[in-house]
Amino acid sequence: MGTLRADEISNIIRERIEQYNREVKIVNTGTVLQVGDGIARIYGLDEVMAGELVEFEEGTVGIALNLESKNVGVVLMGDGLKIKERSSVKATGRIAQIPVSEAYLGRVINALALPIDGRGPIPASESG
């Protein structure tokens, strides 16, 4: 087994420091206090905006509507059966929008603008 010299160790450490990813991502998160009747009460989400989409840890999406000082009321855009108290929720930074295109004419969509008529996805070029 060979030994490393001090300059080799120094070079290895220097390379690792240069390769280190310094990117920091700040995520606005909260915790479910209660859920029922299509509404979830969330503690946290301090920076959430009215109408902003939020995502629960099990995948359900909701819209933040009732912004109070100690909690946020979120309308669920799904059945929410898997959402439990103390589950985590994160803000997406996106306000709820409806895509716009001629392709939506004659189609049936849900509240998240996803097609539910069995005719496949809808291509959309703009949001408004």
C-alpha cells in the first residue's frame, strides 16, 4: 500500500472543493394540521400566495385560498384520501392557470385542466 504525500492530499481536497455544488434551493413547506371535506388546513407555507398551487407529499395538488396568520386553507384538487395529518406540503410558486388553445374546444377537462374524456392529452401553447 502506497503512501500519499502532503501535496497529493492537498490537490485531492482542492479538486473536491472545486467540484462541490454550492447551489442552495429554498423551498416553502408546511405541515397538514387537518384534512376533510375537500379542504386541508396547513401550518407553515409562510410565503404562499392566494391562488398558488401547492403539492402534498403523496402527489395531490391543491390551491391555497384562505391565507390566515397561523395557517392556510387549501382546496384539494383530488380526493385527498391519502393525505394525513402531519404530512408535508410544498408551495410550487405557480398561480393556478388554465391553458389556452384551439385544441381545448369540444374537450372535457377537470379542475386541473387535465382531459377526462378519454381522447388523450391536449397540446396547449399558451396560458392565461
